[in-house]
Amino acid sequence: MDDKDSLSPNIFNYATSELTQDAFICWLAAWSHQKHLHTNNELHKTGLLFINRMLRKHDFDLGTEVVSPTIKQQHHNTDVVIEVGDFIILIEDKVHSQAHSNQLERYRKKLKSEFENKQIIPIYFQTGSQSSYASVKEKGYQPFLREDFIAVLQKGADHGISNEIFTNYHRYIQKIDSRFKSFQNKTITNWDWDGWKGFFAVLKQQLGEGGWNYVANPSGGFMGYWWNFANHELCTSYLQLENNKLCFKIKITQETNYSTIRNRWHKKVVQAGQSFDIPISKPVRFGHGQQMTVAILNADYRETDEAGKLDLEKTLQVLKKASSILEEARNVS
């Protein structure tokens, strides 16, 4: 990342680790302390707003209480712990990575035993992007996402904060956000990884189901999106996007002749597709593994406007047609 669009170099373009973001979180929260009321009133109010927005994720609020937070980094290996009033805000901070190794549950239990008389507020702070937060919520955490943080920072900016640290971080995270939204204003041939992530995140909102992630393979991998799963006697059928390719897939779930069931599903999908105005054919080559593509769309599923940019509504129509084809194929004997 460079500074060509900035008036001056931005340190956060170079200090991009989670530890740097931890430091900014602590710095902004520290401004909520009552002793900073007159040091910089707008930063003080923004720090208070930040803490309250995290508390509200768990339906709590400081109200007009005067606060004197105690802020710790790497406390029992946690990222950030903010003790404020009757609350312990436990922040697991992520930039691009995701939770692993049961760390969320370990941290929450550790703090619960340490602060028996306090209300633990577990926050999963994600400024990157990920497909699902279901497992996070199951462990008692509430996601505080990039858009949540930008909303807090924008409030401060609207109130005229001129602090360089604040302004630089605000500008930095806005640039990250614009990368994820870049699919909206770039031609479809110029999307990058972040653009694909942003697109798939919107697809999930629109379709109301599915998941997405990077899929590694020997040819360099792709961003994948999968949805519309149904279980059958010998396999599971579903749809998968592999960057710009739409695939009709099966996953073998019992011992069987892979080629036979693959060929059967290819015929079922092609037959079902004849009722729709979508060109369906077999892939360049059939696979022989547990997960196989049985048919593909013979074109990019993404519809565009005259400028070559995504037409989301028309694209959703194509995907819904593909879902209808697969659902009809499931009824073909």
C-alpha cells in the first residue's frame, strides 16, 4: 500500500499488524478517561462512544457514567482487556485472520474466573472480512466489524477531531473498506482478492445462505462461494462459484462408483437446464475425487452494465436460475 492518494505519509500503511491495531484500540479507549475531558473533548467523547458501542453489542450501556478505564494488552494472552465500571471488555482483535485453537472460549473462561464480580463483554473485533461469525457467537462473543468501527471514527471526524493519529487510522481503515467494495466500481475483469471477498459478502446477504473462502489448489487457488446444499442417498449436491466460474457440484458421501454417479448427475443437470435460458455443459474434464464438478455454466455468471461493471440484480437472477436448475435436477429420476 502506498501514499499516492494522501497528503502525507500514513504510518498505518506500514504498521499493518494486529499488534498495531491493538495499540490504536487501546489508545482510543484511553481517551474515554475522565481526566481527558478537557484535554481533547472530541476525542474523549469518541473514546466513550467506542466503549459504549462495544457494550451495546451485549445490550449494556454506560449511560452518562464518568469512567476511568484500566486498559491491558496481552493479559493472559488476550489482545485487549478494558476494565470500565462493572464491565470487563474482552477484545479478540483480527485484521485478516480468524479465531483458532479454541482461543475464544479459553480467554472468556480465564477472565470470568479472574473477575468473578464483573460482567464479561466478549468482543470479536474484525476489520478484515470473513464468511461467517456463527462459531464466534456460539462462544459468547459479539462481532464488532469494520463498518462498526468506521461508524465510530466517522462520528469523531464529523465533530472535527484533528489529531493526526486518529486521522491517519481513520483514513487507513477507510481505504481498507474501499478495497472490499471495489467490485462495485471496477470492471469485472479487474477485480482483486479483496474485491472478490466484498462481492461474496454481498452475495451472502442477498442470497441469505452459503459460505465463502479462499480455496488453494496447484494452479494458484481461487475465491470460492458455495450454497444450495441438499443431501441424497449417495452424495450431496450444491452450487459453487470459483471466481468467475459457476459449477454444479456433488460430494460423494458413501462408497460407490464415483464415475457412475458423476455421469448420472451430469445428465440430470443438463436435462433440467433445458427448461431455462442458460447454457449448461460438462467441464473441460471430469474429476474422479470425492468432490466433483458435474456441469458448468458456459459463460461468466456475472452480468455487467455498458461500462463492464457488475450489474448485481441481473447477476442475482442468473444465480437464482442456477439454483432452480439444480433443484429441478434433484427431481429428475
